[in-house]
Amino acid sequence: MKLSTTAIFAVAAVGALHLLQRERHQRQLNEVAVAQIQISRLTHLTSNPDLAASWAPAGMDAKEYVKILDANQQLCALSLRHKLGITRGRRLRFTAEWIMKHEIGRRYWEKFGSLRAEEAMDDSDAEEFTEVMNDAYKARPEAKLVGA
């Protein structure tokens, strides 16, 4: 029995799609693993203010830094949901606006938003996430515009 050229191409296409899907799934698993490490570290620091104090930026009170780390933890979880395609579009904008309604969210973004923008370079998902967060920050009348 001879296989037709069309059947051979179909089998090859299905195989290629399967490999692409496996690669995508592996990237997602890697993203989740890295996010779990980051969130675990943030949990450890927020649970141990004495340790957090040693990582606090110069001039920042340890209690304030723990609050900032908590906001960072929220953003890390949201960023992962965005990266995995769960929180996109209007849902992402809604959540960004909700975070920026809270003073601690704005204080975090004021202090570390530019760092997150630097980290996001050359990662289209991270750049999109950062842009949405930055837009939500700037839309708040209470926000202190960075560099203004």
C-alpha cells in the first residue's frame, strides 16, 4: 500500500504541530516554575521583616519595604496570569486599575515601575503588561509621575 504525498504531508504537519505545542507547554511550565520561585521568595521576605530589611532600598523603612514586597507579589501573580494568556485585554486593564486604586500599588509602581520596564525589554508579553500597568498608574490623579 502506497501512501499518497498528501497523506505524508498531513502526518508531517500533525507531527510538527505536536512538537510546537509541546514546546509551548514546556515554556509555560518554565514560566510557572520561575514565578513560583519569585513568589516563594517574596512570601519568605514578607514573613520575615528582619530579612526584608537587609534588602530594602537605602532610606526605606523595613515595614514600608514589606508592604512594597506584598504589592510586588500581587503583580508577580498577575504578570504570570498575563504571560499564560489567562488575564489579557480588558481583564488585564481592569486588574491594573484595581491595583492602582490602592496607595500601596501606586507606591510600588512609583518606586519600581521603571525597573520593571527595564526587565521587560525584549519580552513582548512583559512589555505589554508593563505598559498596561504604567497606563493605569498614570491615570490615577494621586500618582506622582516618574521623571515629571
